[in-house]
Amino acid sequence: MLIVIKEKNHESLIQKLQSMLSEKYGCESHIIGGNKRVLAVTGDTSGVDVEFLKNMDGIRSVDRVDRPYKLASRERKDRTMIEISKDCVIGDPKSVVMIAGPCSIDSEGQLDETAAMAKARDIKILRGGAYKPRTGPYSFQGKGEEGLKLIAKAGQKYGMKTISEIMKAEDLPLFEEYVDMMQVGARNMQNYELLKALGKSKKPVMLKRGLAAKLEEWLLAAEYILAGGNPNVILCERGIRTFEEEVRFTLCLGSVPALRELTHLPIIVDPSHAMGKTRWVKDAALGGVAVGADGLIVEIHPRPSESSCDASQLLDLEHWNECMDGVTAVAKAIGKRVV
Amino acid sequence: MLIVIKEKNHESLIQKLQSMLSEKYGCESHIIGGNKRVLAVTGDTSGVDVEFLKNMDGIRSVDRVDRPYKLASRERKDRTMIEISKDCVIGDPKSVVMIAGPCSIDSEGQLDETAAMAKARDIKILRGGAYKPRTGPYSFQGKGEEGLKLIAKAGQKYGMKTISEIMKAEDLPLFEEYVDMMQVGARNMQNYELLKALGKSKKPVMLKRGLAAKLEEWLLAAEYILAGGNPNVILCERGIRTFEEEVRFTLCLGSVPALRELTHLPIIVDPSHAMGKTRWVKDAALGGVAVGADGLIVEIHPRPSESSCDASQLLDLEHWNECMDGVTAVAKAIGKRVV
Amino acid sequence: MLIVIKEKNHESLIQKLQSMLSEKYGCESHIIGGNKRVLAVTGDTSGVDVEFLKNMDGIRSVDRVDRPYKLASRERKDRTMIEISKDCVIGDPKSVVMIAGPCSIDSEGQLDETAAMAKARDIKILRGGAYKPRTGPYSFQGKGEEGLKLIAKAGQKYGMKTISEIMKAEDLPLFEEYVDMMQVGARNMQNYELLKALGKSKKPVMLKRGLAAKLEEWLLAAEYILAGGNPNVILCERGIRTFEEEVRFTLCLGSVPALRELTHLPIIVDPSHAMGKTRWVKDAALGGVAVGADGLIVEIHPRPSESSCDASQLLDLEHWNECMDGVTAVAKAIGKRVV
Amino acid sequence: MLIVIKEKNHESLIQKLQSMLSEKYGCESHIIGGNKRVLAVTGDTSGVDVEFLKNMDGIRSVDRVDRPYKLASRERKDRTMIEISKDCVIGDPKSVVMIAGPCSIDSEGQLDETAAMAKARDIKILRGGAYKPRTGPYSFQGKGEEGLKLIAKAGQKYGMKTISEIMKAEDLPLFEEYVDMMQVGARNMQNYELLKALGKSKKPVMLKRGLAAKLEEWLLAAEYILAGGNPNVILCERGIRTFEEEVRFTLCLGSVPALRELTHLPIIVDPSHAMGKTRWVKDAALGGVAVGADGLIVEIHPRPSESSCDASQLLDLEHWNECMDGVTAVAKAIGKRVV
């Protein structure tokens, strides 16, 4: 960390800063340069309150230089590869991993049909929501534990791994029992109590980006899980909230190469929630693959109009096949294969 | 709800829509107008999936007309006034209620000194964080239950009511025991499990606006608490995330008159988190009062540099007195008095 | 346009609305439905002030139903294809048209070298800035007319068409003389005086999206040029301003399929300005192709560090070749060829 | 400027940086600190391409430290006060200057009536649009020169100074002849050709904030006018584009104290365009005064429904009087008087 002081040779301010840094944060600091305007702070500066320093009288600027997340940082490791099954590794630079299934688990029949749709395209991971975070209290909130049992059953029947969204820490034992991966939704990205609980699990966690989350905040949310002891974190870009309203959210595909430099964690793209319209999902899916994502999570349904949730963005059989054909072709074009 | 169909006299589509609306959502619908392009839907349309309808072939537009929240809506009631104590009613059109205290409860001494600062200006509600949602896992996370005990003690000593932030449902019994009001932070605005739990409490809940929350989403989050049975919800505007980075968040003061038309719930403004700098807090506080807020929540501290949290935005004694003088004068100018 | 009135049978309001619509805007209107709450407005409603109607006492909602742009609308035409040269048609569903060149024309030698880099990959359109819109007044503002002469010369030498940015109406004669296409930058998207002038030209105009422009505003800006008599308008998505700061702008690739439904105009993607970093441009370029853009505009330079402008995002020879290899492969994967 | 290098003692990179800084930008630089990781750059660094440096291999961070605008900076001057007339000084710390008038000049009668409304509250500056930037080409575009003549006449009749929006450089002579102040609209904030032309005028220019403009970009736009030789620039906050759609734009009142530290230029707030609804304008106006703005610009009209433009946000006589009463009271409360 570098602190720049407005005036030269301001001894009293230097002294004040040095003692605060040492006593409050346990950091060493050294004046560098002849006119004594720059203070270089060493040691673990991750707890230092940069905003406070910036606002002190006599300070011109403070530059953290280092990123505040350590375990998630690319400086620590090149790539995390998470083996979901022998033939499905998320984060493998040669693979595009597809995750597909219904938005919400509505019934055993619906889930079975949808799983069959996914299996027909050799999908390895089945998604399905049992606990649904809904904007309003009067919307269908999911089938809960029964839903988890159904997805476990479908996974077993079709030989697929499973993922479902977890909304509160106390449900963790249920998820440990029934599913292979857990998903944290955008609205819960900074639900730190939930993140801390997931840090104690060993199952992979897919952490969706919050609607207003900067990349650093997202990686710090991942850091909560990593710091808790769970190294299997996957990031999922699903669009951010902007002024643009024609699309449901603004899918920030630029975050994929940007994240690749900042972190070793795998990156999945969710084209369904970002676009919000069935007929636009394929284009965004192809964009996600082309930009270098490690995989996609896509919502499918045999008859979207019957879905209890997000019917407008579900891929029916025809759109799903078209999407998979495109994804396969684009993946091949950039030297990857679809898993 | 009005559904506009692209072509005139499209009988098959009309029939399809009418049966779907009736079977799936239990809504009646009637074609209005001679060329049969407009379908008026009546009954409870709050569960209808507008996005799905909009994306159906042959549909030109869908206009919900009615707002999807019912209990929070102004159509139901003019104003909710919440009596915190005999001389302190949040939502009273003639009052500006001030809430003040430290960001974080760091020690008994610090809290006591800060409570004294608040009491000296006749503040009725003391704030103080015991559980702190921090962006990174390595920052101080609050003193927890001990913090709640300290604020209860300070409240008793100074004759003030108390408010503190709750982060998970299972802590509710502790909060019921130790504090008078509960606060839901911006990051948890859509933590529906927490909102549902708070719906079962009778203590007033101050619900902060999420960083990317539209007014409708915010009111639907309030609706979760209201629908659970707790009528005592207070909204708190604390700034939204925009591209502007000179200020910490963009305080959206326009939301105050806008909310006033949409809802009967009281509206508090938090100038501290929005501005992020001690020396700008007073101006934003005065702006909040002038624009018609029912109160303010402000962070104060006898010696900000010692705070474990948000030191850059805390008001010290001098700034605090200046702020209160201004707030008092502006409140008087618009016919209100500070409580 | 549909106007919904709050109360049933509110005769005086109906009368007031009908006479205003007829006298002020020349629109007919008819009450539809038995309880007289819905007023259907027909005729040319593009001039009607929707916001004013919405705010009138007694009005519940106003739904425009039709889009306010006519000439740009997809309802009028399926696709505009603009023949730049015999072998280069922008908007052809089977082509990805590449535009490349330096950000700024700095010297004859630099432009010549850069044009050779483009030509070596068989690029048909050379870009180069002669008039540069710079955020601050002290930055290099471009070589002006001399720059236009240089690009004309390079175009001739290499057999390439040319495009350059125009910043004021009075420069139009110069652009008519020296270049084949004109570009309107993001900052000038709503410089209506400039748009009106370009409506009188017959040369194709590439209109970049403003940093805060909704799709409708962008299409209305295009409508200015179309309404002036110039049918050759190309849209260019170049990223919007959001809270995300790791990337220079947020490239909104979702706008490509969304625009495709709204308009017949061709859509180009600019990955260079959106990403702002050389090493991320390729990924965004591939994303743009995969999502269905009609072409890309990319900034290249033999030695980026020497550029007077935007050095951080220019592709050097190695990155450029890598980018073109990727673009070619992805285009082929989706059934297109690079032009 | 401070450049931090990733590795210690990286002599070749240090040499490369130092020669580039010296040759390309004419800046001196010195290594500071013992491990040779920090390079301090002195001299005029305003032309240095920070983004390029940041992206060079081996660089960890670059901190500009100084702001890139010089003439607009508070470091140069404390406050600019612009004397519009003997009794009206914009920027006087004891005054709130009110500017009022119709959105658009529709006819002599309408303008005369509106000017009388303003005069009745002793307003010193009359606003009125003659050239109107409209989102679509089919909306009324203003009366042009005739409008300017009408406002000059009204100004004379009522003894008021006048302001009107200028949209292109070539209209400058007309504005010099007919009005006392010129306004640059939000859409033209970065129309650099226009800004350069206004730099040559001596008449005060009110520069509205662009919808997506950061404070630094706004001040750099002001710098264009200042650098051209015109010191009389006034900033006008009118709301930014965010995801919030209930209000027309998000009025960023926090920018007022933030700008006060960055610049000496006066700051006006426009509550009319930000709120977009007549009945919300007063609250935002009072907020603007309370937060410390040097003045307000408000749109008024005797009969809003007849206006050709922005009818939904115009104050009629009753709202106007209420607004002025509130503004007067709040100004007094903070020790200012309304001018």
C-alpha cells in the first residue's frame, strides 16, 4: 500500500500514520523518496481502512496496490479444476461444461421429462430449483425438500450429477444428502451467513454474481467460502442490473477474460436469466462459449408455458437442440469440447 | 391487466389466452373493443407471469396496470405511523425522527460515550452494529451477542430505544430480547428467509434498500414482512450503486416523493453510508430532511479514527452538532420538528 | 395507445382526454369495454406526450403499444444490406464484415504500416481517426483534414474502403470528398444537428451507441438520419457505462439479438473500446461474432506504445493475427464467412 | 504520478519506463525507495496514457495522484462568482439563484404569461428553449431564432436576464445577440466542437451534466470552455441515468458537496428534468437547496397541458408558489437568501 502525503516533510502526519498503522493494523511502514511524501506500507494490509486514510487531512491518495482477496487470487494458483465426475471437470481449459434442467422442479413427471431432454444431449449435470427466491411473497416458492428428493432420483435414474439452489444455512444437511453441487443465487451473493456455512461443506458451490456486484466484491464473497475451508468454488456470471431494460439483465461477458486474470476459479455463464427471452438465449450462450467461459447453465423445459417460474426464458426441445448444436460448433472452433 | 394482440380477430389466440389465464392463474378475462385486440384480465393477477405472456407469438404488449404488492400499497392506507415511544412516532407527518450511534459496537466505553453524544442532542433511538456484514471475510465481523447486551444496557442507561442489524433468522430470539427495532441491511434486502422470519416478529423492522433494487422490488421485499404478519416496516434509502464513484453510493432522494405515492410505509434516509465521507454527511442529511423523509439514521463516534468500521464516514462531536443544528433548522423550515 | 382510467364511467375525464388527443395531436380515440375505463387511441401517436398523460389526475396507466420509430423499425423491413464494395455487404446474414485500423492517424508511415497489417488479413474497410473526441482539452485532438487525406491515400493504395469519425456538420463536405463511410461516436449519438446533416448524405453512417442510451433512444437517433433521407445507417454496440470498472465499458452483447427484432439495420460490435485492454479484445471479438453481429470494428497498430491515443487497447501484429484466426473459426462455426 | 512495478530491482523495465516518459510525454521520473519498485513521475503528467502504463507487462499499478483538470480545479481558486446583474451573483455563498421559465418557447403570449409568473416571485433569470434537443425527429424542435427574439423581448419587458440552450457552434452569433447566458444540454456535454466555440464567448455558460458523466469527465468538459478563454462556467446537476425508472433520472445530490471540493465553479440543480413529474419537483428543489446548491433552474408554465414539451414536469401557478415558498424557507434555514 502506498500513501501519498500532500506536503513535503510533514513529520507530524508521518508519525501519526506510522503509529496508527502499527498499532491498529500491525503493519510496518517506511517513508520512501527524498521529499518524504510517500509512505510504503508492508505486511498484511487487508484489514486497513483505505477510505478512512483517504479522508484524513493532509493525505492526497492511497493506493492499495494488492488485491484484498488472497485465496481467490490468481497470484496464488493458475487454475482450479473441479472434478464433478470422471468425465466432467469444471475449469479444464479444454472443456465447456453444460448444466441444464428446469428453472423450478414442479413435479416428478416434469423433472423426468426435462432430465431426459438434457440426457439426450449427453448433459452431465442436471439443475433444478427446489427452493426458489421469488421477488414477491405471493409467487410459488418451490417444493422444498420434496424437490431435492426428486432431483436426487432423476439424477440417479439418468446418471447425472445434480445442482440446486440453497437459500439458508440450516438447509445444508439436506443439500449434503441429496445433491452434488450447490448454487448461491445472485440475491444471496452477500448473504455472509450462508457463505460461511458453505465454507464448511466439501461440495462444489456455484456462486452467482450479485446484480450490483463489482468483480472485487464477488471475489471477496468467494473468499468467504474459500476461507471457510471449501476450495471448490465456481463463479457464475448471470448479468448485472443496468439502465438497459430490453434485455432482462446486462450479461457482462467482458467479465470472463477480466476474471481469468484475477482468479483461478472456474467461470460459468448463465444466458437464460440474463436474456429473459427464449429466443435470445442461444445467441447469448454462444457468446459465452466464444468469450471463454468454462461452461454454461441453461434452463430447459418440454413445455415452457406450463412452468411455475420463468416461463419466458425456458428453452423448449427445438430451441434446446439448436442451442446445443451451436454451442458444440463454437466450442470446437475455439479448440474445446462440450462436456 | 391488459393484453394487446397483434392482429385483429385472432380467435384461436384469444381462446388460448383465456383458457390459460383461467386454468393456470384463476383469472377471468374479457375481450374489449370491436376489433378484438384487447383482452382485459380481472381478478387477482399478481401471480400471472407477465414476461411469458409478452414473449408469446402474436402478443404486442402486456400492461399490468396494478402494482403487484398489496399490503405495502398506498391504495390500501394513507400512512403507517409506528410508535417507538410516547414521544417518538416514525411516520408522523410532523416529525423528523433521528437515529444515531456508532457503526459498530466496539466496547462498552465507546458505546457509552457515543450514546452520551446522541443523548446530548435528545436523540430517542440509539443505533449500533453487533453483527456486521463485511465485504471481506478478514474484516472485523462484530461482537455478536455481547454487542447486543451492551446496546441494551446503554439504551437503558440513557433512556433510549435501540436498533441493530440482524443477519440471520436464527438470531431472532436474541434480537427480540435485547433490542427495540431490527434493521435489515442492503445486502440482505432480498434474503427472503430472513424477511419471512421477521414477518413473525412484532418489533419494527427497518428495511434498507438493496444496491440494485428498484422501488417495486423493495416494496415487494417489504411485502414479505407485511404478509408474514408484521405491519411495522420502515423503508431506508441508503444510496444505490451507479457509475458515479466520487460518492460512495448515489443517494436517490427522488425516491422519497416517489415512494410516498406508492406506499404508506415510513421512509428514513441514511446519509452516512451514501456519502462515505464525514464532511459530506451533513449536506446529505439536510437534503434528506428537505425532500420529506420521516427521519434520518446517522453514524456518530467520539473519535472516528478508533472505530473498527466505516471510520471515514462517522461524525465526530463537532460535525455531529453542526449536522443536528442544520437538521433542526431545515425541519422547522418545512413545518416539522426533530424528534 | 391504450389509456387506462382509474374510475369507471368517468365521463368528464374521457371527454377531456378525447378533445386533447384530437386537438393537440390529431388522434382519434375510442372507449373500449363496457365500464369505460380503457381509451384506445389510433392514428399517428408518435407525437403524444405519454409522460404528461400518465401524470394526469385519474389516469392509471398509458401503454404506447407501438414503438415511436418508424423508419428504423423491423415492422417496415426485414434487413438492410449495405453494399460497401462488390465483395463486402454489411448486413448480409452470411457475412461478418471486419473493419480495422489505427485509433488515430498519427503519420503517413504509421497509417501505411497499419493498413498493410489489415490488408494482410484481407480486410476490406480501413478505419482511422482524423478528428478525435478527447475527454480532456489537453489531449491530442487528431490531424484533421490532413488525416482524411492520408486515409484516402492509404485506402487507394491498398484497395480498401475507408471510415473515419465526423464530429461536426460543417466538416461533411470534407468527409464526402475523402472517405467512404462516416462514423458518429458515442458522445455524439444525440448530437441532433450532426445527425440531421448526415441525413442529407448518401454515404453509409455507422452510429455508435451512447454510453447511457437505451435501445429505443439509439434507434430514435438512427431515425434522425433515416428521416433526413439517408437509408444507410449501421448501428455499433461499443459498451455502456455501468458500475463495473474492471472493464472499460460493459459490452452489452445481449443488445444484438434484441436489436435484431426491433430493427432491420445492420449491427457492428466494437470490442476494442469496450474492453480497453489489448489482451481481452480477442475474447470480446469472438463473443460479438458468436452472438450474431454483422461485423466488428477493431483497433490495430504495429507498435501500440507509439500511438497517440488508446494505446492500451490496440492489437499488435501477434494479437491481431490471433484475433482474426479466432474470428474466422467462430464465424465458420455459425455458418458465416469473414469479409 | 506513482508507478508501482511488480518485481524488485527490475532495471530493464525501469529504464524502458523512464525513457518513454521522458521522450513521449516530457516527464521526469525518479525511483523512490530501496527496492526500486516505485517510480515517481513529476512535471505535467496530464497527457500521460495511464491505461497504457497499467497494462504493460510487469506493472502492478499506476496512481495519477493529481486531477487531470487544471483550470476547473479547486486547487487553483476557491470560488468563482459570476455577476449576472448587480443583484444576482451565481456562486455567492450567501445566495440561492433561481432561474425559471417555460421548457419551450411556444408563442409570444405563452412566454409573456410565464415570464410574468416568474417575475411575480422576483426571479432574476428567465429560461426558455428556442432550439430543443428531442429524442425523436418527429417531435417539435423549437421555434429557433424567432424564439430567441421572443425571449429577448420578454427579458426586456420584465427586466430579467435570459438563458437558452445552444445546440451548435454556428448559432453562437445569434445567442450573443439575443440572450445573456447560454445552456449546454446533457446530450451535448461532450460535444467538444460546441464547447470549443463557447470558450470563445464571454457570456456565462451553464453546462449540464451528461447522463453517464462522471464528475471528472464533467469537469474536463468544463475545462474545454475554460481553456478556450471563457471563465464563466456554471455546472448544472440534472440527474444521471440509472436502473431506477420511477423517477425520470436519478438526481445525484451528493455531487454537490463532492463538486464543492473538486472545483471552484458554481453548481446549479435542475429538479424538473430529474423528477419528471410536476408534483415531485418541489421536494427535489428543496433537497437541492438544502444540500448546498448555488441555485435552481425550474420549468414553469401557466397551463402545462398546453406546452409543446415536457408537460408532465412543468409547475403551474399553484405548484410554483408552493415551490418558491419552500425554497425561500429552506434557504433561510441554512443562512442564505433567494435571489
